[in-house]
Amino acid sequence: MKRIALLLPILLIAACGRQEAPQESVQALLTPVDDGHTYVYGIPVDLYSTEEGSVGKGDVFSTILDRYGVPQQKSYELAEISKDVFDVRNLQVGRDYHAYFDTTGDLAYLVYEATDRKSVVFSLLDTLGASLIEKDLDVKTKYTEVEIQNSLWADIQKAGASPLLALKLSDIYAWTINFFGLQKGDSFKAVYDEYECDGSFVDIGNIYYVDFNHAGKSYEAYYFENGNESGDKYWSRDGESLRKAFLKAPLSYSRISSGFSYARRHPITHQVKAHTGVDYAAPKGTPVMSIGDGVVTSVKYEGAGGNTVRITHNSVYKTAYLHLSKYGPGIKAGVRVTQGQVIGYVGATGSATGPHLDFRVWKNGTPINPVTMDSPPADPVPAEKMPEFEAAKARSLAKRDSIVMYRIYEQMVLDPLRKASE
């Protein structure tokens, strides 16, 4: 590693627009001082030389400091003083660090890049200590249109958006659309915030508007924080909650391998018999959730069904979850569970050719297809809140229209001008 003098001006690392005010200790580090020096991480870097490195296999905090002549006792004291800011036992192999040296060659600061956004500044000056600096974020409003040809995940990436958008959408429509049954030709349009730092994608923020077309039906979603105890944030055009009494699927990651049928050939016995449920193939250990509130009525091994949990949701609906590898924490007969609570984990117990969940639903004692069953919605936007909802909906649509109109302007006016100037 070569030590080089920092002679050229360096931009302050926290350069993006912040949404939240930083803590005072961090703000002091990020605030440039008008004293003629250049600051990075709150350090007047033109007064120091630096060495770049990364955490190697077998490295610990003390071995890195020892490399720069810091005594073991001082390393221990710094680690103890800093543990409320950062536990040095959490150093990760491959993460970068920056060492800053004074004119005598002594280590003055060690900056460890804990994540792409967070850095820990360890000070070895007269007063030992550490500060956590978090890079600020740029927020950009995006508009994306996707038509499904292969898979939601792949087609979102092909459209130039982050695949994380797929997970966000599956959360919004968890009660409305079965994302394991999407079809070629399904499509969506979405307006959402995207967080970036230093030009790199970080996360998906609020999703303001979605129009998801599935199986020929349009499902619109509008962002509006009602402020009620349920925490509902997404609503239909008419103010109906997208949250319903039952989730569309008991897994957050899977694929349907065998559908609802009254005449399915069993994969092991080869006998043709009714299969009044849906099989979700997923890796062993994938969490299985209760699709709704209810009371566990049975937790036991049921022969061909293997480890099985049965839940009574109300006087009309009952569900069963078969072939589990193990049960969820505290799951036993008589326990009340809530929607989305983990009641078990995917396995292959009983008669099963591989890890999967056999999921079944009964309505008034009759088995029904879990994929197509209807579910009553939660409470709609209250009447007194409807003007606020309508205003929020109008703002979301205005965001969409603004971006779409600019794209049209860019294609019809700006692009031809750019080509003409080439």
C-alpha cells in the first residue's frame, strides 16, 4: 500500500440532499469550516497524508492499528470508548478503510466504511473517540412501465428499474394480486421515489401510484396515510383499502408447482384423486405465514400431510398448511395468530417429492381454490378524510402526468435537436 499526500481539493463526502436533519455530533463533522482547509469526513485532509486499505481475512481492529504503530493498550481503549457508536468486532472482510497520518507519521484518524452509506471515523488524537457519518441521499421521482414477458423480476430489470420494485409491489398487492400467478401480458405503471447516493441506487422510497393490470383487470393503488391504527397506506381509486381479511398467498417467495384440482395424479402414489389446495414449491425453511387472523386448532403430524397446522379464522373460513419442516415459535393448539405471522417453515414431511407447501382453504366446510377466493376488504377511507385522499390522489396523478409529458417532449423535441447537432 502506498502512502500519498492529499494535495488536491476533495469534495465533502456528504454532498447529496438530506431528507432528515443529522444528529448534532454528525452535523458538526459535516459542516465545512471556513479556515482555508479542505475537509473530508470532518478531517482537514490537507494537513495529513493518507493510506488506503481494506479489511483482510484474519484482520481485527487491533491488528489493523498495530500495522500503523498503535500500541495494543491504545487500540483496546479506543475500541471500548467507541463501542456505543460501532462495535469493532463487526469489521467485515473486504470493506475499505482510510488511514490519516500527521506530520510525524503517527496515525491520527482511521475511517472505516461500514456500508456504502455509513462510515465510522475513529480519532486517535489527544481525545480518543468515534463518530458515525452517513452519506446523504438524493431523491428522484421515477415513472416505470413494465409488461411481463418472462417474469416480474426480470422484466423490471429489463425496463431499467431496480428489481427491489417487485418486492415493494408484492407488499402493496399482498391482499389483492397473487404474484405467483402472474401471466404473460400482465403489466403495471408506477410512480415512486428512488433514493441514490453518489449516483448509485440505494433504495425504493414511497410508491405514490400504481396501475397493475392482471388477467385483464386493472388494480389501481394510491398512497395516502390515513393515520388510523391499522396503518393502511394504499387505497383503490374509490378509497377502498387494498388490505383485506386474507393474504393472497401464505409465502413471500415461491412458485406454484401444482394447482387446485379435483383430479390430480399424485406424484408418489400415481393415483388420480382430488387435490383441493395449491402447492407452493420453495426452499426448505422458507417462512410460512397465516393468511389471516385466527385460532390454531391443530398442530401435529398428519401422515401423508406431514407436519400440519390448521387454523380457524372465523365461522366461515378455515385453512391448513401441510408438509412443514417445523412449526413457528409458540405455535400450538389454542393460540391466536395474526395475519402474516409465521406459523411454520416449508419442508417435505409426509408424502412429498421435495420441499413445498400444500396450502388449503375451506369455506363453510367446502374446499375452495385459494388462488381465486375473494376476501372482504378492510375499512375504507373515512368520509371526513376523503377530501385529503382526493388531494393526495390528484398529486400522485400529477407526478405521473408530468413525467410522461416530459418524456414525450424529450422524444419529440430534445432528441431530434441532439441528433441535428451531432
